[in-house]
Amino acid sequence: MSDTPSAAKDTLRIREMTIDDFPEVFHIGEQVFTAESFQSLYRTWDEYEITTLFNSDSELCLVAEAGDRILGFALGTTVTKHNSPWKYGYLVWVGVRLDIQQGGVGSGLFKEIKHRMKEQGVRMMIIDTSADNQPAIRFFEKQGFGDVQDHVYMSLNLSHKNRKKTVKKP
Ligand SMILES: CC(C)(COP(=O)(O)OP(=O)(O)OC[C@H]1O[C@@H](n2cnc3c(N)ncnc32)[C@H](O)[C@@H]1OP(=O)(O)O)[C@@H](O)C(=O)NCCC(=O)NCCS
């Protein structure tokens, strides 16, 4: 089987992830969610992300495959807030193998997870990604996302002792 995007498109199958897919999904995530470009303290790609999301809503954990090769995945969950009647669909991670990106796999995964979320009563989908992840932002815009909201993260290093400012005498 060729790895060209068009070949992947022709034979693409989207299905629910199974436990047997965990290693491959984890591996693809390690490829595409690199520490430099993607992760933050509250958002780190590790094996617990896969198991936690799988345990909370396996119907929203999908893989795309062609033949017996996993090409990408989408992991989501639903969120309800006590002060809102709306059910939100949070697409937490979507990743496609580097060598097959821009071949329609991400769109196929998105279409299916959106359909499933709608079936579960979701009224609004949400995603988040780094402000400098332009390919992903373009991808989500293409899927119809808008209303980009800025969110600022700040940090305070507690390992540094506070130094009192001393006024030097002339
Ligand atoms: C974002 C991602 C999942 C998209 O998957 P994909 O299979 O490459 O996307 P598709 O081929 O379905 O692209 C659909 C549209 O998205 C946009 N897009 C996708 N990749 C793009 C890129 N690198 N640059 C600009 N636009 C891009 C295009 O508008 C494209 O439509 P077009 O083919 O008609 O131009 C994939 O690039 C990826 O795994 N990125 C790294 C992980 C990541 O950032 N995930 C998102 C946050 S969790």
C-alpha cells in the first residue's frame, strides 16, 4: 500500500478505537504533539490521556485506518456545566501521521466525531490549540470553527527566593 494522501483517502475507514490501537495512537501523538510546538503544563500528550478519554467516552475515541495501518485519531469528550443547559463537545486531541497530513484524514475524523457528538446532544463543539499552531487553526477554520478567544497563561517560579531590593548608598 502506498502512503500517498490520495491512496489514504480512497481506502479511509473511521472506526472506534480499541485497546489494541493504544500503542499506535500513542506513537502517532508523540510524532505530532511535540514538546516544543504543542504541550503545556495542563495539556501534555501521554498514555493517560488516551486511557482517561477512552474510559470516559469510548464512542468519541476514533481512529482512521487504511488497510491495517492507523493514519490518525480523534479523541473527544462531552462537558456539561451546572449553569448552562448546553452540552459541549470537546475535541481534545486530533492527530494525523506526518507523512499523510493534508490528505483529508483529519477532515474524515472530524466529520465522524462531529456526527457522534451531535447524536449525543452536543450543541457546541470546542477545541483549543497553541496560538502559533497555524496549520491546526486553518484546519479548524476549514471545519467551520470561529470565535477565536485569547487566553493568557502566566507562570511564577517559586524556586527562586524573593530578593529584597536594597537601595545602594552613594
Ligand atoms: C491538524 C491536523 C489534524 C489536520 O489533519 P489533516 O489530515 O492534515 O487535514 P486535512 O487534509 O483534512 O485538511 C483539511 C483542511 O485543513 C487545512 N489544513 C490542513 N493542514 C494544513 C496546513 N498544514 N496548513 C494550512 N492549512 C491546513 C486546509 O484548509 C485543508 O483543506 P484543503 O486540503 O482543502 O486545503 C494535522 O495537521 C495534524 O495532525 N497536526 C498536528 C497535531 C495538531 O496540531 N492537532 C490539532 C490540535 S489537537
